[in-house]
Amino acid sequence: MKIPRIIIYLTLCSQIFAQETFPVNGVAETFEPIYAFTNANIISSPGVKYKNSTLIVQGNKILALDSNLNIPKGAIIYDLDGDYIYPSFIDLYSDYGLPKAKKGKYHYRPQYKSNKTGAYHWNEAVHPEINAGNEFSSNHKQAESYLSNGFGAVVTHTQDGILRGSAALVALSKKSDNENLLVRECAAFYSFKKGMSTQKNPTSLMGSISLVRQTFLDAEWYKSQKDQNNLSYDAFINQQKLPQIFALNDELDYSRLYKIADEFEIDFIAKGNGKEFLRVTEIADTDFPVIIPINFPNAYEVSNPETADWISLEKLKYWELAPYNPAILAQNKIKMCITSSGIKDSADFLKNLRIAITKGLSKEDALAALTTTPASLISMENILGSLKTGMLANFIITSNDIFEKGEIYENWNLGEQNIVNKKQVFDIRGYYTFNSDEFKNKSIVIKGELSKPKAIFYQLDSAAIITNLSQNKLNLSNYDGSFRAIGKFINGKINGRYQNKNGEYYNFSMVRDSLFFKKEKQLTNNELNPATPKTWFPNKAFGFENPPKQRNVLFKNATIWTNEAEGILQNSDVIISKGKIIAIGSLLSPLDYFKEDEFETIDASNLHLTSGIIDEHSHIAISRGVNEASQAVSAEVRIGDVINPNDHNIYRQLSGGAVASQLLHGSANPVGGQSAIIKLRWGSDAEEMKIKNADQFIKFALGENVKQSNWGDLENERFPQTRMGVEQVFYDAFYRARAYENAWDDYNNLSSVERKKAIAPREDLELNALVEILNSERFITCHSYVQSEINMLMHVADSMGFKINTFTHILEGYKVANKMKEHGAGGSTFSDWWAYKFEVNEAIPYNATLLNDAGVVTAINSDDAEMGRRLNQEAAKAVKYGKTSEEDAWKMITLNPAILLHLDKKMGSIKIGKDADIVLWTDNPLSVYAKVTQTYVDGKLMFDVEFDKKLQTRDKKERIRIIKLMSKDKSGSKKIQPKQTIEKLYHCDTEYEE
Amino acid sequence: MITIIMALVLTVSVHGQKPTLFIGAKAHLGNGEVIQNSAISINKGKFDLIADASIIRIDPNAFDTIYRIYGKHIYPSFILPNTTLGITEIDAVRASRDYKETGGLNPNIRSLIAYNTDSKLAKTVRSNGVLIAQVTPRGGLVSGQSSIMYLDGNNWEDAAIKADDGIHINWPNSYYNTGWWAEPGETKQNKEYENKIHEFEKLFTQAKAYESSLNVIDLKMESMRGLFNGTKNLYIHANSSSDMRDAIDFAENYHVKNIIIVGGEDALSIANILVEKNIPVILNRVHRLPKSQDSPVSEPFEQAKRLNDVGVLFCLSYEGDMEAMGARNLSFTAGTTIAYGQEYEKAVQSITLNTAKILGIENVVGSIEYGKNATFFISSGDALDMRTNNVEQAFINGVAIDLNNHQKELFNKYR
């Protein structure tokens, strides 16, 4: 075993000096000593420990390690005396040694084009050409903070923009930049945040997602053509071989990224934000390796009960659970790296790492997350991340187990020593006898921490006096300055001199009579294996601990609003099972359907039973931006990409009898974005919310919002600024779409031989959506107010051969009701809103009735989270103002929106075979006095007035439990002042995400 | 019983004056009482007889006109406090917005002179039973003075019930939020809070001193006079419990006679103070979302009943988004409080007599009681439920008003 290793020494000794190409000023330093670290506990990689062993290093490489090594002649020997050695850590998410991205000049007017000159991408936030290797230079001050936390190499990139560019792998030594730059391009970075770009696009998360997708497509096309050069695509194409790391904002972004990964077949590595535990199964399903921060939130200041009331239960629960995040990810077998990014005070990194260990993260998993996993993700596992012959000499020396209380003494980087904390070699603690001319045989004790001991000199004071120790030099003084001493510890004795209160010097000597041993606190079993607190779905007030299950229910003796030919049935029964309505009638016998104990009976005497409310126009449950307002046509953006299942407004809508909503893009531009139709499945994830196989819709808009009338006088640049321009936007878009479709048809009709020679048209997500409209595969719901524009859009559609499915808002629909009927358009309107802007001056509360009377399929919608939970009252206004029949009015919020959304085969009425989306009311549901007692979605009880009370009690208990924990918080971290959150909600004309 | 005996006596006294009689309706008097089968007469613009028709005998010859309205409902005018109705028309059109003066301290500003008696909005609002509004300026620390107006008249002078009834101040938030709403930052103790309070102190201290000074005319100081002698109300717009406590202490310190809280999101938590000091509250719109994501969904709906139970005097308002055009829904918000526990006539009271009491006009309007202005309406159904609300006739000071409006005209054109 020993012989081959000596051979390795020889081969490695003759290594090339890194600075070989540089001229030398003075004489060359050619000697490269060999270092031997003996008597060490070496953890060479996670789970591999060498006790009492030796590590041998020369230059920037490891020569060998083992328990039984011959130390080469002339080696410099460090006897570590039981200290620990670990491979130093790797941080994949850093901006070390790079200039910070700067924000461009602030513009008073909107900036629609990129300010960047040169042959680059059209969008300022897309800059794959930025190359960290080119910008890198070592920054010793910044390096120190990494080194002090045990890091030896970082992957650094400028953390700005959407396609951010490539990252470099760098070491942290004081050697030259040439040596520190290990790999010039080691990963490509992405995010959904546009960062410092001052260009308008994108204004929303969904816009960012579309921009990423379109850029990927454009790069494909770019490869095939030769007409133009684009340095951004060149760089991007070149980066495809690198690891692809995507920085995400929150736990919901994982499924968003997953869809992109799936579409373009890319293996992303996700950089998260520490909230992964909230959706851990969903994240495990993505199979992404993750990079997570450990910047656990500080406790809130809860001493003032009134301001503590402002802290949501969501935040309280997050505070409690966040430190469990790494452990939960490990338990779910998610490949994980830990980054120090996001930690404000560098001293918190190791502290938080140890907290994560106490919350159940194993030391092996922790070490892997800091060494071997990051190394292998960037394919550097043969150079970094563990201690093996031939690998870089990046390692740390610690006093003890680093995951418990080990202090880092040294961090060796590229074979160069960096002292982090000076090792206290001398243990001067003990019980001494003090002698001087003044004091004879007095007792003095030095106890406490090895490197920070405290002396108690009973003669002077019963409390500890000021004690400063540096190696074996000691400095003692009492608090009134009447005793100030210096001394030196040698072989159990301290000799020195002091000055007394009269300014006279005396010599003293102290002899240690016995040693001092500090008692270690034993952790209780509870502290070692803490029970992970439960995560609710979502993890906030009214969240479910267990998702509701489908039930078999007999509703007995109800007044049933069928929305079918039967009308309103008195004293009748409904049975639901497996999420469907299976029987309707009077005196139904449940035993015909179920066994004795397989169903429940609900006495619905005095209750009204209806199908659930469907809101055709809603903006709840949307993440980070409802409008992509940067372009007149943004058909490529999809609300379906940004559903937020954590929005508490979902629960609120359920409490008002709503079961489904169409989540719409806003109305900031003529062609908005693609909508998502969801059922209000509170507790589910974003994808589960969507109604499967629902037809696809898109939001259009007309009038003041799209011509930016109320955006201020500076917003007069974007076309269109008049209704006249709006028409032209539509014709232009659809003619472009038709030409695009033809180009693809031509291409697809080529023989396979011809096709190989031809260049495929560029795939365009915006035009794809418009082509779907032309082919009646995607349906329009159009925000509209006045008759002129409504009429215009129907003409556009007729001339292009498709239909407008729905006019939404449609406040002047009553003026063109017959034309709408003839065209085949439906209307989804407000009951009584008007006069909030000029174009709704002729809105009338009789509109729904007039449309309905003309035979137009008419719905009443909310566009508002508050109104969305009492749409029944809004429907009643059609009875009040227009004298619509009660049954017809009720259909306006149930069956009619179902028809408009093409869901009426499954939803919208009480009919055998339809979804069991059922609401029970205490009164005629059109009455202001009606309250919901239960709301079922797919046969699952999602809201129950009694269960709601239980949840309130549970939430209150949970809140006070965590506040008590918080009050006891002794972490020493700065407490956060509670926030008074004022909820704002998205409406059609909410413009910005950030 | 006393009412009925009084009424019998009155029957005799109206002989010869030829009043108008409304008979058969369910009368919700606004003071918490209801008469199932009522006989109500008006004379010279005032309520005269208010009686139970099933008990008294009616002499048809004693009346000019008799409205037989069996099965219908009579209510006193609903009163809309704290509103910009009449001083705004179309939210997005700047030229039509007349409610926010520049400058932070405007106690001298008067809403009534900007009041548009032909507001299209007002005509739709009164079609649902709201015939009286407290027209209120907004903005700044001291927004200015409100006035109480009939939603009818040829000019503001004729329409006024009470000019300059009080001064509205906006109590600053003691905490404020950094960041913006999509990405909120920390809440910080509002350093400006102290400064703003100091501005109030300066204004009120000077106003106190001005009371006894005779040298100069200062418009601001002059306008403040009424706060100390009780001729003007002080409306303090505040919502959090700590802000309301501070505001009340402040006003008492300056011996302000009539203190009224406007907003009062946290009113329940300081109910003991409100009751003890007799301070009423003009509540936020009932149809609002709960205060926080942790709050019970129905919290805003239940507030009225709970305040009622602890004895706080309150009325309902409709302040907020689209408050002017949406004010026609005021009575439905009262309806919602009934669904959540409030007793029906108490709910009526919270938009009639309570409001009148709080605004200081209960001697002339607010209920159907002898001698009060005959400002009321008839609905064919329950006016607090949108399913049945149907205002057929409305009277201001005994005169029937035209219930046609811009929207009905369009309806009639296109139906």
C-alpha cells in the first residue's frame, strides 16, 4: 500500500506552477513544500471517516490520506491532535467577485425597446451572453466571509435578469485570479425575474415564463437560418451543454419550471427559497435537484398583543417550520445543495446549519449538500467536494464535529492556508493558588470556555473579572481598575505582574492545583429527534390538515333548484357518489345505492339545494401579475402557468357557494392572455385546480383600458390609443396569424426530402394562440363596454370566420343584444356597476335582463374577490331591476356561465351524471338572507359552516401555541416588527407585478 | 299603547287640514318599532298621524288623498353618511371629482357648495330608498366639512338639511407599511405619526386660543369654533384600536363636544370605551373582505350584531371603492347584517334613526314620528333584500319625487 503512494508523490511533485507564463520580478520561488496533517479525524466525504489519520498536501493538490502513512522527508508536519478535517464547502449560488448589476436610468415614459446596443436579444432581461468568467476578479474581503463559513469554491454569476448568462467556478484563495478561476463556464443561469431591465416587457410572471419559452424556440430556429447573427443566441446555444440552473421565487415556481422542463426536455437544477416543505411531494415529483438557502426567518416581536395580531398564522407557521425544510427535503429523497446566499449576517450560516441538524437533517446529508452533491451537479466531483488523492487541496480544519459545535480553525484553499479562528492550544483553566507580596495563598479559579475563559478572584470580587486570553498570554482586570494584571502560562503556572489601586507594581505567581472540566449539557431525546410540525394545505388559516374525500351523501327533503326542465322541486332528495350526482327524486332510498354504513344523510328540510356558483370572470388565485401590459398583443401568456393555490380567497369564495372560476388575464391590452378554468379545490396544488379537458379560452379587451386612457398623460406611446386603433390591432394580429398558418402548412406539405433543405418557419407562441382562435380551437372572452367596439369585434370575427364566445362586462350589451344573439356571442356582465369611468356612463342594471330576454346566454360575474363570495345577491338584482324570473336569474351564475365556458355537460345544474358541485342554502338563494351551510366540489365537502367554526378554534389555538414559542425565542436574532397587511386584490386593470 | 292613544287624539286634530293618508302598509318606523298595518298621514310636509290601522277608525273625508298600500312597506328615508355622492360623478374623469382639496389642513373647506343636485348618480341612489346623504370631502389630515343634503332640489341651498354639520379628520396610522402591496416590506413605527399628531395639536391649540380672540378673522380657526361649542361634530376617521384610542383621548383633551368615529374596523375591541364615553361609530361598508387572511370570512357581516349587543351606537356607511354609484346598495348591506344575526328593525335603524342621531339631525328626520319631516318611501317588498326591494314612491318633506333616472330612461329606450 505504501509503495504506490510514494510513486504518486514523485509524479505530483513535478507539477506545473500556475503562474508559469508570468514574468517574475525578483527571484523565482520554486520550492513547494509538502504539508502533512497528522492525528486528524478526517471526513473525506459524507459518511467516510478516517480516525487519527494523516492528510498530505503539496501545491494545490492532495497527495494522499490514510491512517498509516509514511510522511515524506522534509514535509512540514501539523499535529492536529484530534481536530477534524472536512472537504471545504461548495456554494452553487453566488455572485462572488462580480460587479453588481446596475439599474438603467429611470424613465418617465414607458420603454418598449431594449436600451442595449449591439447584436443582442430584443429584451434587456435576456442576456445569456453575459459571462461571469470574463468579469471575475477575486475579492478578498468577500472571500473571507465564505472562508469563515467553510466554503472553498463557489459558482458565481451576476444575479440579474431572466436568461442571466453563464457562471464561473472559482476558488477563494489569495492567489492570482488566473489560479482562482477554476472553470470559466460551468453552468447557465435563469430566473423569472427581469431584474434591472428598464424595458417594459415582461410585466408579469406569466410574461417571464412565455419569454423563456419563446427564447428557447427562437434559438432552435436561429440555428437553422443563416441570414442574421445574434450574439445572445450564439451564447445561449453554446451554453446548452452546461448544467442549467433556474432561480425560483417560491415553492409554487417548481411546477411552473417543471412544465418548461417537460416541454423542452431540459434537466434543470432549481434554486429555491427555503419554502419547499410547503409543497414537498409536488417538488419531489419534478425530480429537480435543488439548491436551498438556510436563511430561516427571525422571530417576530410579539410583546404587543395588538400588533402581534397582524402576523398571519401563515407567517407564524412558516417561522416554526422553515428550519425543518432541509430535513424534510432529505426525507423525501430530494437531491439537495445548500447555499449560503440569502443569509444577511454571515455568522448565521453555521448557526442555521446546526439548527437544521437539530431539526432532523442528518450530518451525512448536510455534508453531501455542501460538498459532493454540488460538485457532481457541475461535474467537478473528481476535483472538488471530497478528499482524495489528486483532488484540489480545499479543506477545513475544525476543533470538533462541524455540525455540532466544531469551530473552524483553518480553511485551506488551493493548498494555501487561511486562518479563520486561531486554535487555542493552551488550556489554562483550573483552580490556582495566587501569591504576591500583597496576597498570600489566595484562591483563584479560571473556568468557562477554552478560548474564552473567565477568572474569578475571590479576594477581589465574587463575580468574574475581565479576562483576556491569547494563546498563553493572559490579561486580568477588575471593573474599577484597581487590579490590572498580565501573565503568561507555562506548564501549569502563570507568572506575571499587576498594578494595584495605588499604582504600585507587584509580581505574582499562580500555581494550578487542579484542572477544570466543563460539564456538557446532554441533549434530551426530544431535542435530538424533534417531531416535525404538521404542514397544512395550504399552510395557513383555514388550511386543511387532511384533504377532504369524496362522500356518498343523501340530501333529504330539500328545495332543489335544478336549472332543468323540472324547475324548482319541493321536498326532494339528491344522492351524490364518487363526485357525481347519481339520483334525484322524492323519498329516495339510499340503500338502493349504498350499504348501510357507506353513506351519510343530510336533513335538508328548510334548506335550498343548488348547483354551485361559477364565476366567469375572476382574478383570484393568480401569482405575480394579472396583466402582461407591455405589448398590445400578448396571446402567448397563460394564466394557467401562474395559478396560486394558496390564495385564501379560494376559501372565501367557497363560503359563498362558488365552486369554479375562470381566472382571466387583465384588460391592459387588446389581446391579453390565455385563461385558466379552475374548480375551487382548496388545498390542492395548482395543476389539480384546473378543470381537466376544459376548452381553452383567451382574454381580449376593448376600450379605455387597452387605449391606456386612465394610465396618466405619459402613457400615450403604445399603440393603440383610440378605439380606431384597437380595430387595426385585431386585423393585423389575425392576418399575421393566417400568414403564419399558411407558412407552416406549406412547410408541412413539403416532401420529406424537400423539408430537409427548407428552413422551418419560426414557431411563435403568440401566433400559435391566434391560429387556434381562427380554427375555433380557442375561444374568446372579451372585456367590453360600449356598443361601437362590441359591434366592431363581431365584424372582425365574422370576417375571419370565427365567433366571439363571450363578451365579458358587456355593459352596453343591451344596445346590441340582437346582433350578439345573431352572432352567437354570450354575455357575462356586472349586475349594477357603472360610472367608475367614462365608458360605463351608460351601463344599466337592466342589462342582464335585456340580454337574457333577447336570447343571449347571460351570466353575471364578479371580477372581484369580495363580490365573488356573494354572487347570489348580484343575480338577485336581475330580479329586482329587470324583473327576470328567479329561475333565470339563478342560471345567470350557474348554468349560463357553465354554457359560456363549455362546461355545461358536466356542471351548472342538478342532473344525474353531472358533477356533485352542490351548495346548501338557509333560504331562497337569491335572498340577502340566504347563507351557505355547505359547499361540495366533486362530491368533496370543501366548506361547512360548522367545520368552519372548528377551523377558527383550531387556528386560534395554533396561533397562540406558536406565539408562546416565539416569546421564548432565545436565538438572539433581531426580532421582526409585525406587519399590518392591507390586502389588495387584482382587478382587470391592475398593471404591474413588480 | 301610548303611541296609539296619542294618535287617536291627533285624528281629531287633523280635521279640516286635509292631509294625505297612507294606509295598509307595514311601517318600519326607523326607531326600532314596526306597525304591521299602519295608517300614516302627512300634513304640511310633516308626519302627522302614525297609527295602527287595525285599531283606529279612519274618516276618509279627513284626507285629500288616500294611498291604499296594503301589503307594501313604508320606511323613513335611508340615510347615507360619509359619502362623496354629489361631489363626484365619474371616478376616472378628473373634472368630475370635487371631493379632495389640496393642502393637508382644510377645516374651512365646505362640501355643500360643490354639491350637484342633478347628479345622475344621486338619482339612481334615491331610486333605492336613500333620500338623504352626508356629503363629505376626503383627503389630507383635515379633509373639511360635510353637509347633510336631500338628494333632491334645484340648488345646494334648497337641498341642505344641515350645512357644515362637522369637520372630518383622518387620524394617521401609527404604523405604516414599507414596500408596496405586491411585495410588502416591513411595517415600521410611523415616524411621521408623531409629526402629524403634532400638526393636529397645533391646529387645535390655536383654535382654542382663537375662540376668545377678537382681532382677526382666520378662516380655518373660524371654522373650528363649532367643535368646542357643540354646534359641529368632529368626525375622526380611524380604524385600528390603538389609533381610535389615541384619537379619542386627543379630542377629549381639547374638550371637543361631539366625537364620532368613522371607519371603526376594530370598534368591537374598544367597545367599552365607546359605550362609556358615548361615542358613536359610522361603520365601514359591510360588504368588505375580512380584515386579514386569518379572520373569519363572515367577520364584517357579524360586526353590526355584535356592536349592537354590547350597546355601541352605530350606523352603516358605504365608504370605499365606487362608493357614490354603489351607495344604492346601502340597504342591502343592512340586509346582510340581518342574515348574520341582527334583528330586522334594528337593521333598519342602523340606516335611519341611528344615522340621524349620530349626524345630529334626529329632530327633523330619521324616523317616522310625529312632527318629523315626511321624508320616506314606499316599497312593494322588503327594501333590505335585493330580491324584493322595489321603491314605488318616495317623498321628501311630503312632496313626491320623480323616481325616473338616467338608467331607467336607457332601459325604456332599449327594452
